[in-house]
Amino acid sequence: MGVGGAARRAAAVAALAVAVLAGVASAAVYEVGDKTGWTIMGNPDYAAWASGKRFKVNDVVVFTYNKQFHNVMAVSKADYKNCDANKPMATWNSGNDSVVLNTTGHHYFLCGIPGHCAGGQKVDIRVAASSSAAPSMVPTPEPSSGGGSGGATAAPSPHPNAAPKALLAGRSVAATVAASLLSLAAAVLA
Ligand SMILES: *[C@@H]1O[C@H](CO)[C@@H](O)[C@H](O)[C@H]1NC(C)=O
Ligand SMILES: *[C@@H]1O[C@H](CO)[C@@H](O)[C@H](O)[C@H]1NC(C)=O
Ligand SMILES: [Cu+2]
């Protein structure tokens, strides 16, 4: 293949790498409740789940649940507080619902099955104004030494730092993908 072809291909690969980076940087996907999903079993603490996260406009939250037992409703602040499921602004019931957080401010969700919201199946997701980009570094306090009994790697207890770590992990995967695409482009050009 000619030099021109190689250069064009390299440019295309580089453009793809930039697109990958930009795409991931602009929208994150969060599973509500993480592995626990959207449920009332075990009384998940959705406030704790949300508290460590910095939601941005166009991020996506995914509700996964058994649709025989639950649903998802977007409600007003007052209805959220009162667990009133009678006038939702939107309802989802596929069992695997992706909701785009397309505005700043609070997004209130609850399960409309009687008793579930009162039992804690509700979540208030606050989307910050996306002013000055994403935080480049989220400080992650080290677990204060102590140690000893080992196995500190996967502590099962709820931990507010889990969220920023996940976010950073997502970014670094994107960065790795983009970096390898860029080096491929460089190799083609050389
Ligand atoms: C939910 O849907 C997405 C695609 O929209 C799919 O990738 C994912 O595997 C589904 N999850 C479950 C638990 O069905
Ligand atoms: C935001 O999402 C809601 C519900 O998904 C939709 O009704 C509304 O039109 C969207 N707004 C914009 C500006 O896209
Ligand atoms: Cu429910």
C-alpha cells in the first residue's frame, strides 16, 4: 500500500482514538445499586450508593430488577418524599431500564409497587452543573494502615470511595484504549 494510504489510515485510527476518549469522558453509565441492582431485598442503601458519585448531564443510570416485582418511576421531589406513586412523570418496567440524566439538578426515582418506596427503594440522583469539566483527580484516602488480618483488598462493607474509584477505572480503561489506538496510528505512520 502507498504512503498516502498509510497516512490516511493512521489519521482515521487517530480520529477514532479521540472519539473513543471523548465519548467515554462525556457520559458514564452507572448501575443503580451496583451488583445489588434495584430491589428491596436486603434493604439496599441507595442514598449511600448515590452519595459518592458525581453525576453529569448525559450520564446514564441503569435500573436492573425482576420486572414481576418492581418498576421505576421518575417523580417530583414532593412525591419522592411522600412515596407517592400516583402521578409519575415517567415509568419504566422492562427490568433493565437505561435512563439518561439529561438535565442538571435532582432526578427522583422510586419503585411504584406498594410499600417498596417506603421500604427504601428510592433514589435521589443529583446531577451537578457540568461547568468546568470533570474532576481530573478524586483524592482517594488510603485505608489507615492497621492491616494485619490481610485480605483488605475486597472489603464487602459499603465504602464511599468505591464510586470515584469505579469512575477512575472507567476513565483509565478509555485512556488505555485510546493510547493503544494512537500508538497503532503512530506505527502505521512510521
Ligand atoms: C441490559 O441491557 C443492556 C443493553 O441495553 C445489556 O447490555 C445488558 O446485558 C442488559 N442487562 C441485563 C441484566 O439484562
Ligand atoms: C429528558 O428525558 C426525558 C425523559 O427521558 C424526556 O421526556 C425529555 O424530553 C428529555 N429532555 C431533553 C431536553 O432531551
Ligand atoms: Cu419494588
